[in-house]
Amino acid sequence: MCAMALFCALSYACVFVFRIKVSFLTFDAKDAIIAIGALCFGPVPGVVMSLVVSLLEMITVSDTGFYGFIMNFLSSATFSAVAALVYRRYRKLGAAVVGLVVGALSMTAVMMVANLLITPLYTGMPTKDVAAFLPTLLLPFNLTKSVFNAGLTMLLYKPITQAMTVTHLLPVGEKTKFDVKKTIFVSLAALGVVVVCLVVFLVVLKGSVL
């Protein structure tokens, strides 16, 4: 419970530390922190953490109210739970990568449907106008967001879990033994993914850092 609370606090802090605005959409890195917690504790805790953080965001800083809460919850819960479901079966580096890729694709698909159903409600835009944004804004934004979070999760997972093991927030048995060379390679690849996604956000999608 203490570890899950810590992940919730770190995830919530991401809302204030780093945000990128693209049109009427906002990106932050909270989903990556929640996903790390889900990889450690499982898909159900991932959904619970997604719910808690989304509620906190709704009642404090969000300007989209209940609709924004639904979108944030769907995004975080889908990404973290799907990644954790894959990873829990085979707790190896390859399974973590596959889980995050599947989680990113699942989140993108879910958010496309959610955008068509929910975005017209809180923006007042006709559904056909929102649909027109799918290929030019909504799909690129959500795909870049999910890939960024997947890369950031892989980049931070090992150091965070090692620190938690040392401080006994994670049982020693939960420490996954990754191959050092593979871990370094994946970390560098993940860093490259994060950098590329930032370029897409700021240059291609013409976003701005808040």
C-alpha cells in the first residue's frame, strides 16, 4: 500500500512538473509512472492507481471535469493494465518490452474510440468534426503519447525497482534479473524513443511546453 501510494504521488507530481500542450490536448508523463507500478504489482493495482490519480487530477488541476477524468482514467488504466498483464506471465526483459508495445497500441486504439464518443460532449464539436481530427491530430498525438510513455517506462523501470528493493518497498524476490548488456541496449533505445517523441510533440505537432 505504501509503495502504491508512492507511485500515485509521483504520478500526480508529473502533472505539475512537465506538460506539453498540443491544440486542445495535453500530455504529461504520469502514465509511465503508473505503468511501472503496474509492472511491479500487477494489472489490478495499475487500474486502482489510475483511478486514484485521475480523481486527484480532476478535483485539483483539471479544467475538463468529469469528461477529462474518464479520458485520463481510460488512458492510464489501459496502458498500465495491458502492459502488466503481458509482463506478469513472463517476468523477463523481452516480456516487458512486448507488454509495453501492446499496452501502447491498446491505449491508442481505446483513446481513438473515446475521442469519438467523449470529446464532442465536452468540446461541443460535432462528432464528424472530431472524426476529421483523427488522422491529423488525435491519432498522431495519442500514438506519440503512448510510445513516449512506453519508452520512459523502460528507461525508468530498472533504477526505480532497484531503489525500491534496497528500501524494502519491493520484496527481494520481485527484483527481476535482467541481462546487463540487454538492459543497457534497451535503455539506450528507450532514451532514443523518448527523444524522438519529444521532437514529434514539439516540432511535428507544434506543441508547447507548459
